[in-house]
Amino acid sequence: MDLSRSRTTRRSSTKCTDYYEPDCDRGVRFNDPDLGIEWGITPEAAILSEKDSRAPLLTDIQNPFAWGTTKLSCL
């Protein structure tokens, strides 16, 4: 099946509960094998922003949350 011609739509959403804080902005590499998401394209065919192309693997991300609080430790 040629997925480049597929009419399947993939959507994602995020929930924001406060104002945008650039120092707390995070991302994860879209093709991280630990996530196991079949996007239907090769990494070479993906069109990514500069920021997304530099995103780390999930295992390489430090947890930004402080234990026992609702405030991010980066704030």
C-alpha cells in the first residue's frame, strides 16, 4: 500500500494550562523506536521544523517536573 497517497488523517493535540514558557518547551523525536508509532513514511521523507529535527529520544529527556508540586522545575 502506498501510504504517501493515503487519505488517512493523523491528528494530535496538547493541553495548555498556563502561559507559554519557552524555557519549559519540550519535544520528543517523532520516530523514536520506543514510542512504536507507525507514521507511514520514512524519516527521510518527513518534513520537520528545525526544532523538531533536533528533538531527543524519550529516554534522553530529563523529567522537567518537580516531585510533590504542580510547578515545573524549569520555572
